[in-house]
Amino acid sequence: MDTTSPLVLRSDLLSVGVLPGKGADIVSLTDVATGIDVLFRSPWGRHDPTRLPSTADSQLDWLARYPGGWQQLVPNAGAPRVVDGVSRGYHGEAAVVGWDVESADETSAALSVQLVTAPLRLTRRLRVDGASLRVTDTIHNESDDPVEVMWVQHPAFGAPFIDGQAVITAGARGILSDADAPGNVLPPDTAAPFPIATGADGARLHLGEVPAPGSGRAVFAALTDFDSGWFAIDSPSAGFGIRMEWDAGLLPYAWFWQECHASSGFPWFRRADRLRLGMVRDR
């Protein structure tokens, strides 16, 4: 199965690239008029997994194969863990295995996969309509036993769409910094209003204003207290913005991760400039 050539869905306004051979990842979301892809692409691009050695470290292997774009993380997100005696690797099985294409035409596609690490069947349906992409993901438990899963939509946005002029708004009223790795501008394990928070240095911090590339800012937190599930990114430099909407009753949190050439060492080596806003459900 080809893991590097995308299935392309297209309207007169929007072009969407999907990788059936790797997680049904959405790897491009391109405004046709400008040719600008709003999604982040990793510094190493798309790698054919068959040409990369396995290290037996699921986190290292996942990152080495990460093309950027938008993944679906099931049944695990974050660090590897053991559930019911079975190891669930870093960021889960769904984003690394090949999916079957059930149907596809110029504007729509349906894909599915049967997981091994959990008795789950996943389906993903995509439809492009004008300037909109509608994604419908379902998880079906094919066993009689209850199954605990983590479920994360994992889109990341990057240059040239994201730059120091971009502005983020959201239906969230709060933000909670990560307890272990909050980045370098927020204190750890601290709740604050969004978008105006108090930084680790005690100064006012506007988290809706995206810093310029090379600023060295790093933030890892979660948006909370959604009035409704949405966020928007407006890019004056690109001349347009995007808006994502979802059911906040189903996915009640959103990861908020800014990486502005801040992290040394593997995998970024200070080469990444991106914003990730990912919708999350934990069990």
C-alpha cells in the first residue's frame, strides 16, 4: 500500500489530501485561490514507513513517521500505556496503520479500519463542499465488553498560513497548562482565562496572538470550558481564515500547543513552527 501518495478531494475552492496508507491522515488542506496549505508539514516530510527501521520505541517511531497534518488518535494518545494487559503505543494504533478505501469520488471518500490493540472498527467519511470540509468519524466496539479509549483529533497548522500576524479565537473560556511540560511562558498545572492569561513571569500574556516564527515560544496546555466547540484562526498575511467546529459534548477539551522553533533535540531540533489545536476525549 502506498503510504506517501494522497487521495485528493477537491472543489473549486478547496483541495484536501488524505493518506489511506497511513491512518487516513489529512495531510493537506489547501485554499485553491492562493495555493496556501494551512496544515503543518514536518521538516522531514512524508516518509515511507517500509524504508524506516523500527526501534521498538513507539514514540520515536511515531514521530519519525509523522508527516504533519491532521491525525486521529485512537485508542491511545500520548505516552504508551498498558490497558487490559495489552500495550497501546504512543498516540495509538489508528494513526499508523493503513485504512481501506470503501468509496471515493472527486469530492468525497469513505475509509475504514479494524484495530488490533482494541476491538474497535473505525470509519472516516469526508466531503468537500465549496470552502468547507466535513469529517465524520465513528468508533464501533465490536465486542460485548466495555472498552476504554482515548480519542483525539490532532490537526496542526503551519507556515505560511501561521505567522506572527495570525490570531486565534475559540469558544473556550479557560486554559489549563500541562503539569509536566507547560512550555516556557506558562506556569505548570495552572488554570487561567483564555485568551488573556498571566505568564510564568507574572506579565499579561495574550495567547490568541500567535508569536512570530523564531520567537522561541513553547506552550502546551488544554483549552477548557467550551460554550460551544469551535476555534478560528485568522491570517491577515494569507488573506483568509479557517474555522473548525465539533460537538463539545463528545470532545470537551482541545490541546493548545505552540512550537515556535523552541525545542532542541529530537524530533524538532528547533526546526518546527506550528500551532496545534486538537479536540480531545479521555475515556
